[in-house]
Amino acid sequence: MLSDILQAFITLWGGKNAYPTEEKINQNLKQLRYEAWFQDLFSNHTGLFMENKEIRYVIGAVDLDKVLKNEKDKSKFHEVLLILIDKKQR
């Protein structure tokens, strides 16, 4: 079920070439670190953001500029990250 949600999310915001490069992932992480809502999340879960392949994949696959321009999309993206973090902490 979670993988279906993630696939739909990536298709909607990231397009069909959803295999991000490390460069794209790191670029998106750097951009996200300017977002207030992401700063606490990143500081509390730095290890997951740096090492977890599923979280890194989602971060790199989205069209971050599009997501950050729309409050609803930003909220959904935040929610997906929280779900992934919660899943990894179990």
C-alpha cells in the first residue's frame, strides 16, 4: 500500500524518469534545508535523510520547485516524508 502511494506521488510530481541521481537528491536536500518545516525534520532525522534509500529516492524524484510553490503539494510531500520516517523507525 505504501509503495502504491509513493509511486502515485512520484508520478504526479516527479514525472516518469523517476530514477534520480545522487546529484539531484543532494540538490533537492540542499534546497529543502531552506524550508522552515524541513529544518526540524532534517535535524531530528539526519541519518535517515543521508542514508535511507527510499527517503532519498522520494526526495530526488519529485519536482521540488513545483511542490514548494503549492501549499497543498508541500503539505502532501511533508506528510509522505513523515510516513517514511515513521516506517523506518519501527
